[in-house]
Amino acid sequence: MRNIVADSWRRSLAAHGRREDAVVTSILEEDELCDYRTGHPLAPVLPVIDHLLMEPARDAGILVAVGDANSRLLWLGGDPSVRRRAESMAFLEGADWSESSVGTSAPGTALAEGSAVQIRGAEHFSPLVEAFSCTAMPITDPRTGTALGVVDITGGEQAVGGHALPWLKATVAAVEERLRGLEPARPAQIERHAGPVGAVLAVTGRDQGVLRSGGRELNLSVRHSEILVLLARHPRGLTAEELAERLYAQPVPPVTLRAELVRLRKVLDGAGIGVTLRSRPYRVEGLEVDSMTALALLERGSHRQALGAYGGQLLPRSEAPAIAELRDELSATLREAVVGSAAVDVVLHYLRLPEAADDAEAWRTALRLLPPRSPKRAAVVAHLERIAG
């Protein structure tokens, strides 16, 4: 393993522990992404990248990505077929592709190292990315010396071929020369949070939420888990009355909710993991929730990645009205997407979930998609017989 890759893998292991845990956990909503891109310092020079990289890439079998200084992808262009393939690993506009999100990859590692990087196939930390190769290089503000973002070429072997790095360096040089003639721009800010996600809340497939950040875990009560899920669902915030309606089936005194919020704030502040509970209205900053990530991935057609983020039904024992509604929405959306995907590996992955145990239609779909000589057919037939009998 090359030194630059080995160093990145060490950082990735420290952040994730296991390769399978390195999946995208943060994707900006469409309105947030639009606002953020409009004010980003690279927006004025995007036509240069489009002319020199994105347009030629359409006929070269590669995808071009432009990200911010935290490796969040802001613009994608190039070959439409490669773009569709890359969606399966959540290589999407608005997705966090830093090392703290997906481990070793050219966009994240180039910014971590401060230099151009090429990552080939199996050198990627996440198994989901092994089918791709990529070359990336930071874009630096020539007036201040600070990193503004990164430009990346992703695809097959041609993305790391002999021409890729010189092509990329020439483009970055042109971009930085154009930046030299522009007025310095204020750094753009993401409305919810700037930079990488501080913590991820896992609430799918578990009765109580687990907050993870930097290798640490914090177990939360059911009520605190519910509150964080609902506030993450409404990034602009909720009033006490709106939050109470979503949490409680019956009206409760205002002091009941306020007491829970006080306790939750103490828990978060004491943990010191970068998650902040704000008030007027109540909102949470520095947090991503696996259920929200799974929904966002499903909306963008990334079924495999959504299954990777989804651990099962959302807080299955919660009786909060809004949580029950969200749980049903997520389960139904996932099932519909998977059963209609026509990809047998996606369907088989879904069938491992407890909620799919008695779903005869899903099991019949798997049987229909499996090749006639597949050794997996016998287990599927046996399971269908148990459902019927």
C-alpha cells in the first residue's frame, strides 16, 4: 500500500472502526444546497471548470465533481451513465465525501493531505467505492492561501490514467488564475451547520437512539431520541407547541416538555460531542440522523446506500405520533423502492430485515429475480413455504 493511502486508512480506521461503517451520513436538502452553492466562493469560477473538465468529460466516460473545503460535493457533471452508477454509493450533489464520512477517497484525501491524490479501486476504504477510481486536487485561494474546495475526476481506469492528473492540474491552475482577478468572497455557510457533521444519531432498528461521534457513543432515552429525530426533521426549528403536538398523543402541561428539553440540553452539553440544542424556536445543530439519511438516499434512487444507512424500523416502540408517522413513511418508501428495483442483491439485503420476514411479495420478487441455478433459491422457497404454512 502506498504511504499516502496507508496514512489515509489509519485516519479512516480511527474515525470508523470498520470499513463497512464508512457510508455517507450527510446529504444537504435541495433548498440548503441551492443556497449554499449560490454563495460559495467557487460559484463564479464554475464556468471555467465546466468548459475545461465537465464538457469534455461527457464523452470520456468519467464524472467531474466540485466540492467545498470540507469535501462536500456541490456540483457534478460529465458522463450521465457514470453519474447514474455513482449514485449507488451516494456520490451525489450535497453529499459529504470527507474521510470522516466515507474514509479514503480522492476528494476527501486530497483535502486532508493538501495535495493532488489518485485513488485506485481497492485503495478506497469503503467497500462501496471499490468499483471506481478517482483523481482529485484542492483548489486554493491565491490571495489568501486557504483551501476553497476540491475538484475530482471519478470513473474507471481512465480516471487515474496518464492524462488525468495533468488535465486536472491545468484546470486548477486556470481556476486559481481566474480567482486572482476576483474580489475576495466571504466563505459560504451551510444553514444548518458548516463543515463536517459533528455526530450521527442511529435510531433505525433500535428502541433507543445511540449518538456517535469521533469513536464515542452516547445512549439516549427514548424521549430524547424522539426529540432529536423530530428537530432534525425540521432544521428551521419547532416551537414548544409544535414539538409537543408531535411528541404526545394527549395534551400535556408545557412544563413537561420544557423539563425534557432542559435534561436533553444537559446531556448534550455534558457529552461534548458538538451537538447543540437551540431555542426560540427549538432546533438542533451538528447532527445527522440515519433515518433522514436513508430517506434522502431513497429519494435520489440510491437504494443500496439507503439500505446501508437503514438498520430497521425507526424507534419501533415509540408511540409519539410524528415518530410513528415517520416510521411508517420510511418503511413503506424503502419497501416500495426495493421491491421495484429489479436488483436481486438489493432485494436480498432488504429480506434480512426483521420487518421483511412475513413479506411474501418481497420474497416472491427475490425468487423471480434469482437465476435458475442460484444456490440461494432453496432458502427463499423454504421461507415462502413457512409464510404460507
